[in-house]
Amino acid sequence: MRRPEIRMTTTFRGIGCAFALAALPWQAMAACGGAGATPEQVVAAQVAAYNAHDIEAFAACYADDASLVDLTGKRPVVKGIPALKQTFAFLATKPKGFGVDIVKRIVNGPLVIDQERRLDAPDKPAAVAVYEVRQGKIQTVWFPPAT
């Protein structure tokens, strides 16, 4: 059963959005601060930070040696927090409505698989991200090709 606070951080609509964003710094620190957080909580906090364009809270959800892998081979592997922050620095320039909505989430042990739809382009195909969470931090993210 999903917890309401997690659902609220992944679905940004109306008043729920304001509440989730107001709780973001605490939630990101709590969910991404250590081994006590579940993989789902860590990924939900990461999505909330992404949608809030908060690069520091976003990066706090990742292990120091995290890897982001584009399985199409079109983009290089992003390795480590400095590279992660550089790659996602564009978030600071995006308008308020830029972000993702989680269409579907599957949790299996340390793996969290999200099907995401861009809020600014809902007609585009949904993307998939596969997260591996270890000791309260995202270790690896794989981005399979869109179909």
C-alpha cells in the first residue's frame, strides 16, 4: 500500500503541489539522509526535488559515486555528484511548470521503476527510469530507450 505522503510528492496537482513543495527540504533530507529511508521514499524525494528545480536536494538523493546511464548510448554516462549537478544545472532556468508526473511506479527490493510523463509535454511518450537504491541513496539510474 502506498503512503499518501509519497503519492503527494509524485503527483503535482492543485493544493497538493503547494504542500509537497513546502515540505520538500525536510522530506529530501529525511528520505535521502541515510539508510533508514525506503527506496521508494528516496526516489519520491528525488522526483519532488527535480520538480521543484532544487538541484541541492536533488543531488542529496544520490550516492557520491552514483551513475546515470542512458541505455541508448546517445549520452555519456554521468558519474558522481559534481557531474550530476552539472548535467542538471538546466533546472535553474526552467519555468515553474517543468517537471515530471509519475504515471506508474514499481518497487522491487532496491529497484524502483518509474514511468514518467513530462508536465510541459503531456502528449509526448512516457519515459522510463530504473533506479537502484542502496543505503538510502540512489546508486545507479538506467534510462532505457523510449518505445
